[in-house]
Amino acid sequence: MSYDAPIRDAEDIGATPLAARVVNVKPSRIGNLRELFDVYARCARERRPMYGGGMAELGVGRGQIQLLAALFHADAPNDVAPSAYNQEDPGDLPASPLTPRPDATGFRWTA
């Protein structure tokens, strides 16, 4: 069982009707960074797997969600990988998990 829509903070993880075995982390639904890191911490503490979920993030938001996925659940399925990874033949793109290279002027993923 996986939840995403009702998860807006760490407390929501324990408030679902059925216990979620996996959490789809959608940062844009969670709110601020403190609440997001509380979700990551609770999942880590409970050894609850996470995977990345996007909500059509574009521009800097896409880079942010990719960086968060690389840092917190790089070995999990996700739908936040760079678009080229969704092609049948991604060519010579590096294999996952990628080494994060945070941008010096903000919070985003740069490949």
C-alpha cells in the first residue's frame, strides 16, 4: 500500500486508514522544507521506503525534486528522473543512483 495525496506532513503517515508500506514523497504537497525533512526523517526512522513523485514540476522545481530524490531515495522507483531516462534507449546516460551535484546558486539538480 502506498499513499501520496493525504501525506502533507510526517503526522499524516500514521493517520492513513491502512498502514502505508511505502510513501510517495511529493514535496510540493508537503509544504515547507522543515515539514518535508520531518517526512524523510520519519520514513528513515521507521525504515519505511519512499519514492519520488512529481506534480508536473518544471524549471527550478524539476531540478529540486530530482535532487531530493537523488539524496533521499535514489534506489527507489520514481517518476522524477530526467526525461531522457524515460525513453526506450536512454543512450549513454549514467546509471542510477546518480551522484548529486547541487547547484552553487540555489537548490536544484544539475546533470
